[in-house]
Amino acid sequence: MAANTVKEFHDSSCTENTLNRDTQGNMFEKISSLWIEEPRPQNILDLGCGAGAVTSELVRRGHAVYGLDLQDEAVRRASAEGLHAQLWDLNQGLPFDDQCFDVAVATDVIEHVFDPLALLREVHRTLKDEGYAILGIPQHFDILQRLRMLFGKGIVTAEYKFYCADYRSWNYAHIRLFTLRECFQVVRAAGFKVEKSELLGIPLFPYPRPYRAALRVFCNRYSRWFFPSLFSGGVRLRARKRFRAAAAQ
């Protein structure tokens, strides 16, 4: 029953609001600086693949991409892009054997599941010993979110306003909220070593134009560098699977 409820929510709210805008700012370039190109074809897992906007480029490069998504329409569109896509609830673990993927991609995904650590451990299990994961995790407590809470408003990241102006805290699709430090903590707790990370800026485009100019004075790469927990909107990172012996220490 719970899984059906989750699927109904995604099929109604998320398909209507986010899937149709999946390709706007959601392309391979989003992860290209973290991607390691190999001469041989690779097996890639795309969790929450959506319409395949991020990893369809890897299909065109000759890699095999296996996508999982909870939305029927997402699976249909991703399959049309060449992904081996299937319907799956990520809250139920992963339907793959141990050590069968070279790379896993999960951008803006783990905040949507009930147990992010369990999902990341499943990713760790399905990766080969030299495999790595490319992850994108928003942090929900930047300076603008803190100001929202100070004035009695709930958390809805600005980027989500781009997808649906009617999002409120009670129908917000993120169910796990991370500080910047916790973004790194949960990845390491799952048995990964962070190799490379990139702090993301706070999304400013959903705000009215006059406010954007003022916000850019404070929310820039310099403030993000010196005060990342306040002026970063999240992180993208490449995390290498640690060997079991090292992960157990």
C-alpha cells in the first residue's frame, strides 16, 4: 500500500510538474566534469533516470545505461532514448546482482527516498570494486532557506519553484533534508570515498528579476568558497567504492 501511495504521488505530481521540464538544465553537462571516460563500453546505473536527459549521451557514446524510475511516463521516454529503463521503487533496494556496474549516477535522487543511507549502500553493493558513483545532493539549509524559516515559512528549495509555482511544504517532493556536511557524511557512511566534489550555487533564477540582482551580490562563488554551509545550494561529487575491508574499518 505504501509503495502504491508513493507511486501515485510521483505519477500525478512529479510527472506533471518535473518530467516535462526534465531536459531544461538537466543534461549530461551536469555531470561531465565528474565523468571519467574509458576506452571500453561500461555498464552504468541511472537511479531516478527521469526521461534519460542526463545519461542518454552515454548511450550515444556506446555505453549500456540501465535506468530505474517510479514514473511510467519517465520509463517510456527513457527507453525511447536508448536506456534499458524499468519501473522500480528505489525504496525497495535495487534489482541487480552484486558488482555488476562500473558507474552509478544519482543526481537529485536520495532526498526523495525514505532511507538514503540504505539506497547508497545498495549502490555500493552493485558497483564493481573499482566503480564509482556520481551523486548530486541539494542542501536545504542555505542562507535563503534559513531566512524563510526565520520568517515562519517552510522549506521548499528555490529550484523547485521553477518546476511548479504551487509547491508548498506539505506537497514538496523532498522527504529527507540535508545540511551540506550531512551530504558528505551519508556518502561516507555508505562505504564511499569522495574523490572530487563541486559546490553548487544557490538557484536564483526562480526569484523575481529585481531580487536576483541583489542576491547575486551576496550569493557568489567567493561567498560559497568561504561560507559553504550558508551560500551553497548543494554538492555534486564523485565517490569511489571502497573495498570491503577498508569500508569495514
